[in-house]
Amino acid sequence: MKNSKRVLEIDMPLTELILTENIPGLGAEADVVKVRRGYARNYLLPHGKAHEVTPGALRQIDALKQKRAEREVRELNEAEELARRIGKARFVFTLETGETGKAFGSVTAQDIVNRLKNEIGAEIDRHKIVLERPIKDTGEHEVAIKLHHDVTAQLVFQVKSAEEPKGEAVSAATEESEKRKKHRFFHRKKEEKKETE
């Protein structure tokens, strides 16, 4: 017996559609695309994201192209404005460090996204932040954020060690413990006097 593998090729029927919205991975408004019939019948057409290619629909392409151009200009302007706001922002991240100066934590893309959301009010996808690896070094860092395919913002921030405030807290804690020791000492003296009387 021969062991032969047969590749089963199923030729899925495709249909042509005109998109009315921007659909990531497929196309933008006014694009004529070929998709599988099930995708068209079950998702694109019922949700109003596409129309079938007909002579009447082809005449509407000019209106869709204008809608697409307006959306692209609006997105570009919003990205440029956000890039200006990000460029002006200055953040300080604090990391716990050991005695040797080695950081226990790191600044990740998600940390940067959370800080941008809290400080500027900007919702940015963490995948748009170009960060090769989490930042574990103290000092000034610059990170690129791809807001649009034509716009990239540069975020400059400081990473500082949390060691200095910890030293103040330790000195305050030692003062507190010394006060308690003195307080206990005076209580003992009073108790000794009462017993002798």
C-alpha cells in the first residue's frame, strides 16, 4: 500500500463587496474587496459595514471616498494634537531599588499607558508604544509612541530610585521607637515607686 497524502482543496465561493466603514485587516471605505460569502452574509451585510457591488452602489463610491478622506484627515489631526500633548508631558516613575542600586521592578509599556491615561486623559493601545524591553535603569528615558502611520510622538520621562524617601521613613521610624523606649523607662520608674510605698 502506498501512503499518499491528498491535499483537500475546497474552493470557497467569494463575493465582491464595497466597504462602507474602515475594517482593520480588510480595507477602508470605498474599497472593493473579495470576501467569503459566509463572512459577507453573516457579518458585513447585516451590520451595514458593506454593500453588494451593483451599478447603483458603484455610483456611491465617490461619496464613500469623500467620507474616507474626511476620516483620515480627522484621525491625522487628532494624532498630531495628541503627539504635541505627549511631547510636552514630563513624568517621573519611581522604582524600588536595593542597596546596590539594582531595581526590583521595571517600567513597562502598560505602566506608561496607565500614566498617560491618568495624567493626559489619552487612551492609547500599549502595542503602539515602541519599547524593546521593560526599563529597569534609573535616569532619563525617551520612548517612541506610534499614534498614526504618519505621526510618532516622543515621550521623555525620568526613572528615579525610591531609596531617598525610604531613608527618611527609616529615620522617622527609629525616632518613634526611641520615644517608645523612653516612655517605657518612665513607666517602669513610676511602677517601682508605687511598689515601694
